[in-house]
Amino acid sequence: MGAYYDEIEIEDMAWDEEKRVYHYPCPCGDRFGISRRQLADCEDIATCPSCSLVIRVIYDPLDFEDEPSDDDASSEEGEEEDDEEQSDSDDDHFEDALEKLTITDEAPKIVSVST
């Protein structure tokens, strides 16, 4: 796309926590909008929902590279506490495995299993 209304730095845009998008005023009276996910996907075009104008957003893509995908973002909000609990239990399992680990120079024993 070659014809932008303007090029705006991300620092000049306002973050809307409720809608989870960056906004910038459009001359038509509405606002240009772009989400963090779009920025993480290297999309730098913010559109106005009321007119045909678009702006190019100037930003550092590395600032958004760890942004979760849209599917992950909605499911992660409710699972953050579960992840913390699970990581604790994973650490416990790892420590238990290390305690039970034995290393010997003996040849492994052959065990036959009948079905």
C-alpha cells in the first residue's frame, strides 16, 4: 500500500485497555486503530472504521514479538494462576526425578515382558 494519510509513531498513539488497541484521531472524527497482535505480526497499517484513510504506524517490531496470538490471549487470562501452580509441580517432579536417578557402569538388565 503506498498512499498513507500520515505516518505516526506508536508513542503518539493512545492505548485503549478495554478494547486492547492503539488509537489515533482521524480527521473524519473517528479514530484509527491497530491491535498489539497486528503489530506483533508486523502489520503497520492502522485503519479508520468510518472512512477510507489509513496511517502507517512507526514502531519497533521487537517490542511486540512476545505478544500471544489472539487464541492464546483469551485463554491465558484465566490460566495465569494455573500456570504458576503447574510450574511449581513440574519443578517438584524434576527434583524427585533427580533424587531417584542413579548412574552405574553396569550393563542394563534385560527384562522380558509377556503380554
